[in-house]
Amino acid sequence: MSTTGADLGGGADAGLPAVRTGAHDVLMVVDVQRDFCPGGALGVVGGDEVIPIINRIVPMFGRWVYTRDWHPHDHISFSEHPEFRDGSWPPHAVQGTAGAAWCDGLEMPMNAILVSKGDDPDLEEYSGFPAERLDLVQFLRLRKVERVFIAGLTADYCVRRTALDARAAGFTVFVVEDAVRGVAADTTAAALAEMDAAGVLRIRSEQIEDAGERPPASYDEHGNPVRHDD
């Protein structure tokens, strides 16, 4: 079933200031998986339109986190009679299936961090921050990340929750609005209002500029870990 796609709307006027990315920024790409792209179990109309935008801004960052739903077949959110809203969905992004794979054409840097979520059958997770296998907040803080840029699917559910969790952890958060799609206009509008109230900032991809700064290398040319005293 494809749901109604909803762009976050708005748009950057030519006079809006550039946002320059640097060594203390991370790009989080949320759930750009086949089941959320057109033709998938929860396919969003226009969901695949975020892929070229994400691919274009990926090189402007030096750190990346990609999250994915990675559900067991008996996940608590699955229903034979889904209501298609928070808590009740048809089976989707089941571990090892084609629907759980990344959408075609999505690029991922070799050293990107992969966070799987929703892999506990009794627990729903819309954000990668609560994932048990990685304390994502601590991971980012230890690497002196200050700002989180978010793109992906969907604005009204997993993007929303990821942005709110990042704000609650104290990060400056940007949602790249043309690199996000929502399930429906009403739920997207409500999610935007909630994110705005929490201090999440909205920008367009054309505002992002690469300052050329990168975090220190984690490994040397021989693959050995590099220790940084700072």
C-alpha cells in the first residue's frame, strides 16, 4: 500500500543564509528503505525523491549515521488489520527481506555508522537514539558532534522522533526539508509544529555549504586506530 506523500513544504529564498558544515556536524539518514519507498509495504509517494538530494549532500559531511527499521517477523507493531498510524502497521522492513534493504540508488560512505532499530519484537522504536546496541548520544558526544542534520523517511514518524530525541539530548538539530517526505499532510503538519516548538530548525539542501573541515581520522593508512588526546 502506498501512502500519500507529503513534502515538508516551504523553501529557501535566495536571501536565506548558508549553513556551513564542519567537523562537529553529522548527517543522519533515517530509514530510506524499500518498504518506505514507492512500491513498498508502507511506500510513501515521492519517497524516492529524497535519494538524489541525500546523495548530493553526503559529501558535505565528515560523519554519517544511517538508521533502519530491522523488525522480526512477529514485531509488536504488525497487524492483519492495520490502522496505518502510530502503533499499528502492516508487516514492513522485516529482517533479511527485500523490503528492509536500502532504496535503490542510495549512497552510503564506507565509514558511516549503521543503527538498526525495532529489532525487539516487543518494543517499537521510531528513532535510533534509544537503540540498545549503541549509546548514540554518547557516541556523538565523544566525537564532539554539536549539530545533527536529518534527512529521510518519514517526516511524521521516524524523522520526527529522531529530531526530537536529538534535541532532547542537547544537539542543535536541522531537518533538511527537501530531503524528507511525510506520510500525510495532516500528520506532517502536526509533526512540524511539534519539532518547531522543540527548537528543531528547518533548512533546504541548497543552503548547505561544505566548509571543508573534517573530523580527525579514526584510522591511519594501515587501518590502525588513531588516538586523539583532545
